[in-house]
Amino acid sequence: MPGHSPTGTPKRSSGCSRSDERPHSSRATEEATISTGSHTDSAENAARPCDILVVGGGINGAGIARDAAGRGFKVMLCEKDDLGNHTSSASTKLIHGGLRYLELLDFALVRHALTEREVLLRAAPHIIWPLRFILPHHRELRPRWLIRLGLFLYDHLGGRKRLPASNAVDLTKHLAGAPLKDEFTHAFEYSDCWVQDSRLVSLSVLDAHERGCDVRVRTEVTDMKRATGCWQVGLFDHLTGKASTVQARAIVNASGPWVVRTLDLDAEHDVRHGVRLVRGSHIVVPKIFDHDYAYIFQNADGRIIFAIPYESDFTLIGTTDVDVDGEPGPAGISDEEIRYLCDAAGRYFRKPIGRDDVVWDYSGIRPLYDDASNSASKVTRDYKLDLDTRDGAPVLSVYGGKITTFRKLAEESVDMLGKELGIRDGDWTETAPLPGGDFADADFGAFLAAMRERYPWMDAALLHDYCRNYGTRIERLVGEARSMDGLGEHFGGHLYAAEVRYLIAEEWARAADDILWRRSRKGLHVPPGTGGKLDAWISERYDFGVARPHRPEGTPS
């Protein structure tokens, strides 16, 4: 069970007045924010401080903001860049138990993750779906009996209900054997799930906002000071260049790789836990196989890599585990990592894979809880929640975690804060769909068929893309359009002005990179130069300020 280390003595009296009135989302206010780049005035916050200020708009911060807002807390979320700008959009994009963690005897983590896999598959069936994995048996590595035992445990630890069980595969008779070298004749097949990771972040934040959360992107927390039972927090809006101060009864430090740096903003902080920064890198190559199975490959160094169908035309290969020293900065793949991934995949596939095949790469820095493991691959992927309640002004810091367990992490975090701030409503997210995921029986096939009848004029591939990304929110995106021309300007690929407008109005997209590389991966499909064209189109129609977000490492221009 993930642990926490509370310190100090809770003080129920507070210099911040308790916010008993549940906040409401204002569409009029949101439209003003879009047009001017302004936010709720700090005077309003001074009159009614927020209960919880969440620092960090990655998956953990998004999940905590959603859970807390849904329980009736007045919540503000601040992200210094774009939502999911860093680690949370640079994952292997799997909702999984972590088969390899069984070998590390981390049964509790695997059980919790497998349980959450079922929960998330129900909550967001548009952006999360089942994926079958092929694990070829390598004669020189793990014996068959050990793999069978691991898969038996994997099938039974987490209360599997919706996914098929594992089984043995004869690769000489299975289509998944065709791309592999002749020496691989036997394999095992099991289930996990794919997730559109950055959309999981933005949909969680959207749900938080619709439950009353004040969302501020490109807004950096610059200062944190404890007053009498309250926090005074300095903010800087990178879009408008304006500084402001807000009050909060509690702070959640979900700033990922910057968790220690955020604590350093409080001169009286007491950091008792270390964070181990580990870079994980991936490469994208033209598709190597023509089926929907993914592969998991064993390597001689004890690690595993995945090769996964990606964006219809590509194969995603990853990941690496490389320790990062010093301060976290922009993550970029190294030449050594590219060679490692190409060589590892090349040991299994018939087709050689080289650096020239790489069409895109991305890297993320994982902020893992430092358990003093001697190898980056063996560092726990579990999380630790640290609650400091000094002076009646709690700060909860999040260390580690997996994208699969973000909902449970958020639930436990808000439970802890609820005891300090006055418990509101109870747990609710286990059975609640994310925006767009509320179609009947979580049956995507039936939902897609219904949308084909509703929009017979729409290109079939585009309709599938909209249904996968937006689910039932497709109606808001399409609006009054009755033809392809009604979707507005076409930027290439499946990107039309209607989607751009929707993402700006509903999901805090502020620049081309937000749209092409996080709210979607359309950057892989549009013509060169589309990013600049799209930025110009946005700047002609919207006024967000003058700042321009950093282009992620490895992103094609």
C-alpha cells in the first residue's frame, strides 16, 4: 500500500476562510479568458480563497484536481507550461499492471495497477482500449515455465473481468510470427490496454473544470509562504506577463520532476524524501507489421522493450531507463538510446531497424521515488504521498507513480487533505466516466456505428479519429456542420478548423504544439510547415499574450 509521512499537528482554525460554497464553471468567463488571456481576478480569490491549489498539470495534478473539485472543494490548478507538457505526454502510452514488476516481487503494485486498469477502461473507453501483446520466447533468457507462472499471476492478481486471459502461441502458425526471425517459434499472448496519455490529462482537467476548478495554464508558481493557517502563493502568467498573489488553505505539489524545486519556494520547507530522475525515451518508425498486436521483447540486460502499432502508419518502440543528474530540463533522446532501441528491436524483427528509419522520437523524465535501487530499471514505480501540516497550512507532495494508478493516487491524496480541511463528499471517481466516455456499456464499436449514422457525410477515417479522441463530445466539436466544408479550413491530415476551435475553447490549447503533439499526434500526419501556419492562424484570431511555448525535444518543425 503506498505510504505517506504526515508531520506536524493539524490546526483546524485557519487564516483562510473555509469555502463552503461550491464553485461553478462559467462559460462566459471562459470565453473572456480565451479572448483576452486574463484569469479570475486575484481580489476574488482574496475574498474567497481556494481550498486546494494544485501545482502541476500532469496526470497526477489533473487527477487530484478532478477528484477534489468533484467532492466540493474550491480548487485551482496551475501549470507553468501546457497540460501534460512533460512526463505525462511522453509515456509508453499503456494502462498496464507492469508484467516486469512481478520479477521484482512488487506484487502489491501489480495488483493495484491491474485493478485500476479495469476502472479506467470503463471510465474512458474512447481513449483507452484493449491491446493484445505477443511475448516471444527467447531460449537464452527466461525459461518458459517462469513466463507461464508470471502470466498466470498477471491474469489473476487484479480481478480481471473485461480482458481475455493469456495463452501460448505457435508463431509458425500465427500472423504475429510473420515479422519475426525464424528462430522465434513460440510465444505467449496476454492483454493490457493502450491509452492516449496526453488526452487522459486534458480530459481529467476538463472534468475538474466542469466541476468548478479554476484552471490556469502557462501560469508558474513563483513563491509560497505560510501565513496563519493559510498559504500566500505568487503566480506569474507567461502569456500576459502579469504577476498575482492568491491564497490557498492547502497546496498539492504535483510538479513531477520539479517536486523538490517547488518545495524550495517555501523557505521553511523540510524535504525528507528524494526523487530519482530517470529518462525514458521512445522512437517512432514506419510500421513494421500489418496487424493490431503489440510485442514485448526481452533483452539480455534484463530489461524489456515494447513495439506497438502507432497512429495507423507507424510502430512505437520503447522505452529506455537512463538516470538524469542535476536539475530536470528539456528531455532529449541520446544517440546511445536510439542505438539501443534499434538494436533491441532488430534482434527480433526480420527487417533491420536503423537510425535513418526514425521519423520521430520523444523523451520524458520520470520523477520516481528514490528507494536507493542500484539500477534505474529497478526503481519502484509506486508512489509516495508526503503530507506536511505545519502551522495549519498543509502541503502534500507527490513522489513517483504510474499513469495507470493516477486515479487511486488522486483519491488517496484528497482523502488525506479532506481530514485536514474538513471532509466533503466521499470517493466518487471509481465509477465516473471521463468527458466523452459516457456511451452505452462502454461499447466503442456500437458508439462508432451510431455516429456513422449521425454523420454520414463525414470521411470515415476522420469520424473514427473524432470518436476516439472526443467520444460523445464529438457533437460539441462538429457543432452545426453538415458537410466536410462545414468543418472549416483544412490544415492537412485530419486537422480542420473546427477541431482547433474546440481545443482552444474547451481544452486550453494555446499554440500549434498543444494541438499537434499533445491533444493529438496529428503532427505525424500533417505536411511540413503546418505548425507555423497553424500558429499564424491562431494568432490572427485569439489573443493569449506574447509568450510562445517551448517546442518539445525531437518534435519535427
